Amino acid sequence: MSGPSTRDDVVSKPSVTPAPPPAETAPRPGLLEAARERLRRGDLGSVPVAVGLVLIAVIFSSLNEHFLSPENLTNLALQMAATGTIALGVVLVLLLGEIDLSVGSVSGLAAVVMTLLAVRQGWSPVLAVLGALVVAAAIGLVHGLMRTKLSMPSFVVTLAGLIGWQGLLLYLLGSQGTVNLPFDRGVALLSDTWLPPAVGWALAVVLVGAHLAATLVTRRLRVRAELSVSSLGWVVARSGGLAVLLAAAVLVLNSDRGVPLTLVIFGGLVIGLDLALRRTVWGRRMYAVGGNAEASRRAGINVTAVRIMAFVGASALASVGGMLAASRLAAVNQSSGGSDILLMAIAAAVIGGTSLFGGRGRAYAALLGILVIQSITNGMLLLNVDSSVRFMVTGAVLAVAVAIDSVARREAT
């Protein structure tokens, strides 16, 4: 007869916890749920800009049927390249919650340096462009060091640069005031070069294929890391949407003179900067410092180096924009980099979705923002609207963009 069972006699079976489903089959929120989550975080993305562009197209095409003609859209592509490139540099400093008021003056000064080296010193176009880029990068380095080593506000540093570099531009031009670029060679050919139709279509195919391949590779890496992934249908749909947009753009541009080389340069810079910001350590540090500089410093990030590189990049991109503008004009003069270029570049970056508070934005903000601004400008010029009204409308659009960003951040907190 067995005695009463004791605690040691009882053998309990260990509880078995079911393994989580593989990441590839893990449920992922639908599009509506994902959109609500982004709105909750205050991330509106490019939705307001897309809606604005549709409204602009509908309004101006109804008032002037020439607005959506291939000829006018080609001119629009030419007009947006220079200022859009400068806006790319503004995106970099805005990501850190800084500002650069000197990008207009730097763009004009770089264009003058490039022209003087090519025309008066006899340098080859390539060396003249490189020389202007080095000068602009050095200017950005000075701005960055003044901001970081002397703890000067970026507003004051770049405001001084706006005035000082404009003065240097006037000094270099001297009493002549205007220097013309040769029409038949060098940088001046950039704005008068058009891709053959077959090359334009081939470029569109390459871009769509590269986008699809990169998305699939990223998805595969996320599956291996057991992270949630988008469905294959959504991946294909995104690449399909890009294919439709690019096909429409190439079709329209080929109906006129073809795809302009300046637009290809601008688009290449947008894609390259976007990849650098999203796929490199430097880019992730940019977002980290813009989100919380002190936390980034404690995490071991060299905040000083990140800020300096942002100002160097802003000045370098401004110089490229200035040279594209000089190419279109085939000359530089005392107004190079002046007028409303600075304000339009900053407005383009903000309207495109880059936050003034830092930590949020993408390179595509410059493309979307300058497309909005140039569309408004182009449409009003077709309607012979006074420039005063154009400035007021652009200012109102900028105010709405900043208001949306401010409200979204407030709701997110």
C-alpha cells in the first residue's frame, strides 16, 4: 500500500508556449490602419502635397488650357531644377532643426566662381565646376564651425553669410556686372540638352526596375530579421504607381522637346540624397540628431560632425543649383542667387513636408515642394496675374504647410 504522495513525487509537465508565427505570415495592419497610425504620430507624408498638386492642376487647366500642354510642362521642368536643387540643401539643415539663410548667396557666388574660372582663367568646364563646389563646401564648413565651435545660432551665422557672400559676389564681378558663358560648350549646354525619346523611356524603365528590386531586397531582409513586411501585392502596386507616373512624364516631355538633362540631374540628386538619408549610418544620425540632439550625444553620436556635414551639404547643393541657374541664363550677373530664390527654396522644403522642428522629412520634399511653387508661379504667369498676388498666394500656401506640421506635431504629443 503506497503512502500519501508528497510534493517531490509529483512530476509536472512543463507548459509549452506556442511559437510565434513566422514574420512573413505575421499579420500586418491594413492600409487604413497604417494610415491612422501615421496620422496619430503626426506623419502626414506627401498626402497634403499630392492633394494640393491635383487642385492646382484642376484650377489652372480650367482657367487656361495651355497649362497642361507638353510645351508648358517642359518649361515647368526646366524652371524647377535650379531652385529645387537648392531646396535639397535646405532639407538637410531643417532635418536638424537649423536654418541656412545663405544658400541663395552661396548659389550665386558659386556660379560666379565657376564662370570666372571657365571664361577668364581658361579652365575646363569640369575643373571650373569642381572649383566652385570646393569653394561652396568650404563656405559650408565655415558656417558649420561657427555654429558648433562658437555656439552661434544658425540664423545669425547664415544671415551674416547671406550679406557677406553677396558682397564677395559683387566684388568678383567688379564694374562689368555681367559675365556671359559660351553658348556652344561647357555648362551652358546643360539647359539646352534633351534626351532622345528612346533614352527617356529606357531611363524610366531602369528607375522602375531599380525601385522594385530595392523594395524586394528590403522586404527579404526584413523577413530574415523576423520583422513585419508589406504584402507582395502592395509592393508591386507601389512600383506600378511609380511606373505610371514616370511613363506619363516621359510621354508628355517627349511630345515636346524630350526629357531635359537638368531635370535628370535634379532627379538624380533627389534619389541619391534620399538613399543616403535612409540607407546609411550618416543619414540615420541626421534624423537622430534632429529628433533629440542630447539623446544622440549620449548614444555616442558625434553631434558636432553631423551638424557640420549638414551645412557643408547645404552649401554644396546650393552651388549646384546656382550653376544650373547660370546654365539656363548662359550668364551670371549681380542678381545671381538673389531675388526670391532663397525664400522659394526654404518654402519648397517646408511645403514638401520637411518639419521646421527637425527630425522629420525626406529628400523628396524638395521635389514636391518646388513642383507646387513653380506650378503656382507658372499658372499665374499664364494668366498674367500680378507678381504681388503670386507672392501672397505662395505665402499663404507656406503658412498652411507650417500650420499643418504644427498641428500634427501637437496632436502626436
